[in-house]
Amino acid sequence: MFDLGPQPRRRRPSLTPMIDVVFLLLVFFMLAARFGMDTTLSLAMVPTGVSTYNGAPRLIEVAPNGALFLNGTALQADTLVTRLEQLLPTPADIVVLRPRMGAQSQDLVDVLLLLRAAQITNVKIVEGKNAF
């Protein structure tokens, strides 16, 4: 047999470079992360049995698949604001929003964002029978 000399002592791997890389990644993601406020929608529920509203009806119904109805008449989302503004003397007037059975929550939120973009902020949500 060949004598190759004394066996070299096995070195244990150093964890210091790995810890440095993990620390740098942690700092990078902390600085690159977006820290911000989530978008919130304030909702007001109409009290049961209270009917102090007078004026032209302004009922928006949200049906399944994003279908919209203004006072029972079907319409597209892009014409909702213009048709609704014809019924609103001021943007501060009440608009009633009601989901129909099977409507998705996202469809309701889309309508709320559409109304908010048109500066219509006094939106009351009523619970439709078997909504959502």
C-alpha cells in the first residue's frame, strides 16, 4: 500500500458566510417591501324599518356575473354613473346598493369603487333576501 502521509483533518464548514447572506437578504426584503395602508371602504348599513328617504329612487342592484340594475333597469357599469347623476341633485344624496342572490362580494366592491371615483360617497347597503 501507498503511504500518503497523515490524513488531513476535516474542516467543519463555517456558518458565518451563510448567516451573512441570510442577513443581507433579510435587510433587502425589509427595505424593498411596500409598507402602506390597505384600501378600505367605509360601509353604512341602512337600519331596519327606518324610511325617512324622500326623492327619486336610486336603487342599484348587483346581480351575479356583475350585472347591474338601476331602479330595475339593466345597464352596463360604464353608464351607471351618468344615469345615476341624472337622479342625484347633489353627490351627497343617498344611493341604495343591494346585492341579489348569487352576487359576488367583488362585484359589490367594484360598484362601490366606481361610485367613489364619481365622488358619490353617501352609499347605503341593504341586505337583499338571500344575498351572497
